[in-house]
Amino acid sequence: MGGSIVSRRGFLGGVGSALIAALGGRALAGCGGEDVSVRIRRVDGSVQGSVAAVRASVVLTNRTQVAQTVPVRMTLTVGGTVIGTEEDMVDVAAAGIICWCLNIFLPSFRGSMSDATVTITVAEESETASLSTFGADPLRSCDYTCNF
């Protein structure tokens, strides 16, 4: 009798070990988190007349080998109250990194932005930052803020 006998316990232990090794290897390879991550580089604001504009420069990193179109949401909060939201779709190349800007325009703005924060949400990942600058000068271009 040349067969081998594997107990149920031994088989399940082997399958469990293989599963843990595969998931651990995936995490170590950088694929364990979200497929597209977000990092806020800079948030600037400007008031021209009664219109306030807030621009967030963000870096999006695609950690997969497949180009993706992802939803991006920017939320502007002042004093715990959401005062503006903007949503868009962004194309990110396979294994690509892009810097991209999203703007919120607030007509009839009156008030202070001293404690304003911006939250950027890409798919399931979010990052929050405070305004870097806020003044009366026009906002600088996205090329400038991405290379700042």
C-alpha cells in the first residue's frame, strides 16, 4: 500500500499556513492597503471679492498594475461645519503617481477660515489637512503647488 494518509487537522493546518503566507507576502509587497492612496501636499485659499476659493494639491498613487478611474471627494469644514464639497473622477495610470488639484468655490463667502480643514477621500481612504495659506492673492497654479 503505497498511499499517504493526511489527517483533516494536518490538511487544514497546511491550507491555513498557505493562506497566511500568501496574505503576508501581499502585504509585504505593498499591496495590502488600498489600491489608490492619497496624500495632501498643500491646501491654499484665496478671497477675491465675495468669492472664496480653496485648492487642495494631492498626490494619488496607484499601487496596482491596472489603470484605474477613482472617485475623489474634497470636503471643506470650518468650525466643525461642512461649508463646501466637490466631487470628481480621476484617472490614475497603472503603477502611476500623479499630483492633481481639486477646487471648491464659495460664492457669497463671509467669515473666517482660521480653523478650516480639508478632507480628501479617494475610494475608502481619507486624509485631512489645514489650510497652508489663505489671503487675497489669487491662487497659484496647480503646477506650482504640485512642485512646491
